[in-house]
Amino acid sequence: MLQDSIMAPALSDGSDCPADVLIVEDDPIIAIDFEDRLLGFGVKSVRTVGSVAQALEAIAKRPPDFALLDVELIREKSFAIADRLATFRIPFVFVTGYGAETSIPAQFGARPRLQKPCSSDALEAALRTRGT
């Protein structure tokens, strides 16, 4: 279980790229594409899950440095994951294929979003700035 004192981990190698990224994406093709690009940017570890339960379990086992959250998962939305990440100050970016009409709860309204399909430049910028 995560401790309340956990904060966004510092990068171990001093680079501007997070060492460990969690991808929450229910489409395996999109997940593989994100993983390949993230590894190309210098991310050391990429973990991919496809559901809220899997994501919460992955976070509990080992908090990531950064996360990409598909908003619309199969039969569920990723907002419970966003809540958990925000609680522990782990940076994340929402990823959606539905554009501006996707309803995001008010507490996450200022969070950055990537529109699927996203360019490598946009993905790398989100990664390096940690979605700020």
C-alpha cells in the first residue's frame, strides 16, 4: 500500500525523462505504439495496463514517475486512477480520442490532454514537462 508521504519520484539518472511510465490504455495497438515511442525517448521502464483495477494495483506495487491515462477504457473511465495519482503527486496526462467533448471532472479540468492519435513531438513534450 502507498504511504501518504510518497511524492513524485526524482529521476535517478538526472535526465529530463521519467524512468518509469505507466500507460493505461485498453487498445493494445495504441499501447504498443506509446511504449515504443516512450522507450525511444529514453524511458527505462514502461508498464501497460488496460483497466482501472490493473492500474490501481500497479500503482500500489510500484508508483510510476509519470502516467498516460486513456480517459475512456472499456466500460469504465480512468478518473479513479487520476485521483490516486493526484493524491500521491504523481504527474499524469489524459489521452483521449474523443476531443474536447470528452467530459473531464472539474478537479482535473486543468490537466493536460493529448489527442489520439498524438504526434511524437506532443508525446515527448508531455513526458519531459510531466504534463505541467
